[in-house]
Amino acid sequence: PMRVTIGNVMLGVLCLLLLGCPEQASSGKASSGLQTQDEVYAAGEGAKSLTVSIDRTFSGGGYIPGDMLDITVSFTSVGGDPLTALGLEETLPPGWIFDSVVSVPPPGVLPSPGATGTLEFAWITAPPFPYDLTYRVQVPAGQEGSPDVCGEGIYRTGGPELRTGVLCTAVDPAPAVVIERDIAVAECD
């Protein structure tokens, strides 16, 4: 089945508004340019395309309820054609709030502070790889357990949209710090 994402709709709208896209304008309809996986492999593009993967880590080894947490998504690639587009969709646990992007330079398209749920990031010009995107979120004060942060990279190499596949990473509470002190007891006579 074909998947249409907000990112593809945004690209189609930008194409129509900014670039004119004569082939789409003449037909009177915008096309997302998406192909099914079967169409990609039938065209032979799956074998020669760049492969992008993501990994995710958390600052401090985990979250502290009511505190900020930095999440880093690392992009790597293997072989193939150069990137022509790059995006990332991340889904936060319920109650978690996006604060800001910490990485420099930040993506050209990013969520507004206060966003929740699924966050969308996009680069107008794909950054050189390997690349780390670090963003900051507010963890709810009542957070318990090990919720998942899930997401996937979205990219193009001149052809149809490709995806890394969804990666879900459990976020554990930060390890507790135990301070031990020896207390000297003086004896009184």
C-alpha cells in the first residue's frame, strides 16, 4: 500500500508554490511522487540506493521525572547515490513536550516549542553524514516506567521516498545517585 505523509504533502505544496512544477500544474493535481515498495524494486532502484539508518541515545543514561532530557538521533549511511532530501519523524511518549533543538546547525524545519506527539524535522539541504540531531524535551513530573520514543528517518536519493524503518528505544529512569559518607562519632567522657 502507498503511504502519504505530511512531509510529502508539504513538498508537493512547496513545489507548486515555489517552483511552479509545470508537469503537476498542467495536470491540475499535485502528486506526492510516492511509489510502493514493489514499484521501487521493480524499477531496480532499491538495489543501488543509499541506505540510511538511525540510532537513538539519551543524555544522562535516562530521564528524571519533571526534568529536561536530551535525545540524540544519529544518522549513518552506506553507499549509493547522494541524498536529495532528509527528514525525521519522532513520536514522544504521552505527556512529553518538545522544547528545542540543541544541535548546530538545526534542521530547516522543526517542531514548535510545546509540541507533543509526533515531531517532524526536515533539512532543506541534507547535512553531511554521519550526523547527530540532538533535541530537548520536558519529561512529565509523574513519569514512571520505561516508555518508548519511536521514529524513522525519511530520505530521497533523487527517486521515491525511502524510510529507515521504525526504531523504538525504551527510556529508563536515570540511575539513582547514592552518596555514602562515613560519620565519625566522638566518645565523650
